[in-house]
Amino acid sequence: MFTRQQLIQTGVLLALAATTALAQPAAPQPPKMTQNPFLQPYTTPHQTAPFDKIKNADYMPALTEGLAQGRKDVTAIVNNPAKPTFENTIVALERAGDLLGRVTSVLFNLNSAETTPELQKIVKEASPLLSEYGNDITLNEKLFARVKAVYDQRASLKLDTESAMLLEKAYKRFARNGANLDAKGKERLRAIDKELSQLSLQFGENVLNETNEYVMEVTDEKDLAGLPDYVRELAKSTAKQKGKEGWAFTLQAPSYGPFMQYADNRELRKKLFMAYNGRGFRGDKNDNQAIIQKVVNLRYERANLLGYPTHADFVLEESMAGSRGKVQSFLDELVTYARPAAEKQLAELTTYAKAHSFADNKLQVWDNSYYAEKLKKEKYDLDDETLKPYFKLENVLNGVFTVANKLYGITFKERTDIPVYNSEVKTYDVFDKDGKFLAVFYGDYFPRPGKRSGAWMNDVQGQKIENGQNIRPHIVNVCNFTRPTDTKPSLLTFYEVTTLFHEFGHGLHGMLANGQYESLSGTSVPRDFVELPSQVMENWCYDPEALKLFAKHYQTGEVIPNELIEKIRASQNFLAGLANLRQLRLGLVDMYYHGQKPTGESVSQVENKVDSVANLFPRVEGVAFSPAFSHIFAGGYSAGYYSYKWSEVLDADAFEFFKEKGGLENKAAADSFRKNVLEKGGSEKPMELYKKFRGREPSPKAMLRRSGLIL
């Protein structure tokens, strides 16, 4: 969900950045207002969104009314004759625009997980209205004067820690978004924000179009050599769905990943690789290269307008890292550890490939997954085909519920009377250890044409305390796992298992939220802190005690044997140098785009420069990853992709604390993590919260040890 404060802060750029699009039909006629479910009290269990009643025609009338109500709320604050106080200005602003938050939370969730051409048209219509609304608030001089009046007397207000943080965030939200600009500057800022929202939306549309439109048909069964039965079965089913002969492979993760991993046909691996990595880079209607140049330039101009040298300086001021220089040094230092390890690992992989009939001098990128899987099998006698039978989706989901129960005492009860946006979505009531209701949890796990790729967590309702009532959150986890087939249930790769645990960690951050203010609650934290709960949860996938709770053979019920667990743990650092270098490459490209004055260099030139430091594979003409790098051009990670590595430092250090005194039975660590991290959201500075949990600042040594980069 995009809270009212997030709307105010960004002009809904982050919300729009999460969207994707298809072709557009004619706009629907609006219904009568009395029929609009958004404009009536929800009568569903826990006042969940009535997805079964919401029609596309409901959005714009409700959005229009929400904008009007939000502006009315703000006008009431501005015109209040009373002296500005924390309650009548800061808290009142926090509570403003309830209806708008209700509508946009549903709209943007569905636009990511269940989009249609009609819905995309609505988003395009809504985006400039929402951007303008955000600017109308942050650029309102009288409103800012009231906020500043309260902020200037903050030392004498005796606010609690969370309220003090709300005041600081409210003031910075205005100051960092143009409140101090002159009239000309404000006008330009509005224009930039409007254009950025549209460009981010278009970027996402293009990536989705490219992903959905591509199909690689295979009609000769010889070309399927090396592919496991489940991959062939999925490809046969996909071909049937698309009216094709033989087998069909797409750019969706459950199809693309296994083909690159197992297919013996090197030319077809290259063909699929070129299609996947050529998205947005073909010079056609879906090309994103010009959009990247525009976005980078507009972000730079916006930062300069607000008094910052670069977009990265603007973003990182409010991060845990704190500065562009610190982030760049962090990435550069990690490269010095990762690159030597990656060079040794690539040499080992190349030697292995040449011993197995590889004729070229150098491995290409489309060879990496293929030979890595074979080498892993040889070194550890372990591959996904061996593990998948132990990871039936339903068992893994029950496993993550059980791990959460053992750590935090919470329980999950499935129910079938909560409306959902697709019949595949499962819903659960979440209860605390004392039986109190905590949250609603939605699980959505399979790919669909209207669903963007990847995995994520959202909320449809945030947590807050209002009028003495603790309003509990409604949390959504979305993934794209292999569907069940006619002969097998959904069996996950180990990577997919860690993905499910990762997103569930974000979910816990939302479900266990316990703050006063929605804009500080749950995952409303700096980008380089938000991945801590998710990555901590991933660690349990390697823990023998946790694995035995859910890793059971889908046919026999046999618990995963100790020897397989040991192989999983032994292979944890397999090619970790290469994996680390890949992540660092993405972070460095992000900083290159956003951490300096735009150079005007092409996408290929930018990537070539970074690749000289952080890529060991030969450069491939005709492809680039930037034009499909949705995290930074259609999402909220611009100048923030480094946060995945930053959070690895935190999560490795945190998990060592869990393991020091009993693992899943370490109640002291679990209670402290819940109290000081999961419940607190953004109510305090992240380093202070971490120190309260851990007793000290994090050390990078745990992450370097876990990755095998130091002893």
C-alpha cells in the first residue's frame, strides 16, 4: 500500500513505478457513486478489500472523490485558526486522505499482480492526477509554514521517540520536495515529477510487453536434450495454451531459468538469453534506451533544483548508509573481495567445461548456469532435480508458517470467505501467541500474463493506531513459481524456496508492525534497512532444524535426509564470488547512472565501463540489462540497489546472533528482533534499532565469512 504520507512525499512516483501495462481499450463509463464499493464501508471479514465487487469503472470516480477529500483535509489544516501544534498539523496531515489510500492500494496492487489493458488505461489516467496531488501538498506554502512552525519548536514539545520521528519526517518531506523553492522552481518541479511518473510507467509497460510477447517454439524433440521432465511438461502445456505445436519456452522465470540451466543445445540457450537480455533494447516500440536517458537527466535536474549535487546524494541523505561516498566505497571494497574469488571460480568452471567437450576459448554468459549446474552436481552430488521433490509448495508454505510460529509464536489459519483478485490467491488469518488477531495474509504464487515477473510484498491496508484502535495490516506476498502439472504438484527449486522465505520476511515486517503512525509502520523504513527482515528469513533455509520442519518428499513423506542437508550447506558458497560480483555490478551501474552528472553515454557505454571492473564474461553485442532494470527505472531502488549487499552485512551479523544461543529456540534473539526491528518500522533511526537488537553495530565479517570471501 502507498500510504497518504508516501503519496505526499513522492507524488506517487514509487507507486507508479511498480506498475506495468498492456494495450489500451476505450475507457468505461463510471457507475453511480452509490454503487461504488470504495465509497461505502467494507462489510468483508476484517474490512478487507472487496475484490469481488470492485469493477474497473469504480476506480476513477473513487479516485476523484479521494483526491477531493484529501484536498479538503489539507485545506482544513491550512485554515485552522488555532496555533500550529503537533496534533492539529502533523498528526492531522498523517490522517488526511484515507479514501485515496484505500483506492490506490488496491489499484497499484492489482496493476502489478493482475493487470489488464483496461486497468493500465486507468493507471495512465490516474498517474498525472496523483503526481499533481502530491505536489499540491508538498508545495503548499501555508501548509509548510505550519509544519515548519511545529518543527522549529520541537525541542520543547517533549514528544515520544516515534512522534519526534514523525515530525522530522514530515518536515523533511516538504523541505526535500521543493517547499523552499521559488515559484519558478516549484513549477519546474511539478513538470519533472509528472514526466518522471509517466516515464517510469512506460518503462514498466515496455518490459512487460517484451516479456509477454516472446515465445521460443521447439518442434524437434532432440532440442530438448538435457531438460528434466518437469521442464518439458511445462513447455508442452505452454505451447498448448498458446496454440503452438511442440514445446514453447517464454521469458517467465519458471521457463527461462530451467532452460538456461539444463538445455544441452547451446544455440538455443544463446537465443533465449539474447531475447531475455534484449528486452527494451531492440529499437522498436518497446525500446527503453531513450527513457533511461530522460529519467537519468530529469532525476539529476530534480536533485540540483533541490540543492543536491546528484540524485544519489538526494536519495542517500535519508538512507542508513548516509552518503554517496560511503555507498561507493562500500561497493568498491566488496569488489576487492569478490573479484579475486570470482576469477578463481570462473577458471574452475572453464576447466570443467573444457573437460566436458566445450570447444571455445571462453565461457559465454549463456554457458554459466548450464555448466555451473553440472559442476555443482559433480562437486556436491546435488542439483535441483534431487531437491525439488522435497519442496512441494504447500509444504514450504507450511514450513515458513511453522518457523514464524517457533520464533514469534504467531499462527496462520486459512479461510475461504475473504474476497481475492484471482482464484489462485490464498488468504489467512494471522494470530499472535495470545490468540489476538494480527493480520490478513494473501499468498499469490504462480505466473500469469497480467502479472509482472519477480517476487514482492505489498500491503492493501497498513497498520496504525487511530482513536485508540490498533488497525491491523493486510499483507500480500506475490511470487512466480512453477505451476502444478497434470502429473506433479508445484515443486520448488531451492532458489525458489529462499525466495518464498525472503518475501515472507518482508511480510512479517508488515504483519508484526505495531506503531502509532502508518507512514512509519512496517516496511516504511530506509531502503538499505528494509531487506534485513527478508534476508534474515532466508538463512533458515540452510538451517537443519528448520529444514526438517517442512522439507518432506511429496510422494513418500520422507523428511529430507541429513546427507542432503549437509550438501545444501556445503554448496551454499558455490560460485559465491561470481554471484557477489553480479550483484555488485548491478549496484555499480545504478550508482554510475545516479551518482554523477549524466554523461550522455549510451546504455552500452555505461555497462562497458562498469563491466571492466565487475564482469568477467565477454561483452555480448545486441544485449544490455539496463533497459529491463525495473528496480531502478520502474521501481523504488534508484541509487539504492546497493541495499541488497548492505542488508547482507546486517542479516549475516543478525543471524549469527540467532545461532549463538539455540537457533529457532533462541527466544532472546527472536523476541529482541521482533520488538526492536519487526514491530518498530521506521519509528527510530535504523542503526539505533539494530543496536538495540544486537547490542552493537553490525560487523561485515559475518557476511564475508558466510560468502567464503574470508576465513
